[in-house]
Amino acid sequence: MQKATSASFPILSDAEKKVSNAYGVYNLLGDGVAAPSIFLISKDKLIGYYVGSHISDRIETSELLKILEEHTLKGRDA
């Protein structure tokens, strides 16, 4: 997936549903698929997440960037 999208970051493909089950988002909405979700994970910890409450829910790009910016600022303050 990373090569197909030319992304500069890792993208997880979860065909066996192991990760979506581990994070509690598989079949969360009772539809047999993972709920729309994003987990931002740094090298050592989870730094933010979003889980939708409807299959069409998506996080706004501005909100995602805000989470990333806050994490970056915290790292500079450490």
C-alpha cells in the first residue's frame, strides 16, 4: 500500500483483521468491517486516535494536523 500511494510513511493493511480487533474497531458498528479510524503512533507510544461512529465518518484534515502539531510541540518541550 505504501508503494502504491507513494506515501512517505508506513500504511498498515489488515486483511486478517488482527490489528483492527486488537484496537477494538473491528465490527464496532455491527457491519462486519473496521470502523473508520486513525491511530497515530510514534516510535514509542500512541499519540492520538480517531474512531468514527458511522461508516462515513472521517476526521477533518485540520484536526489530524492539530494532533500531529501538538505532539511535535510536546517533543520540543521535553
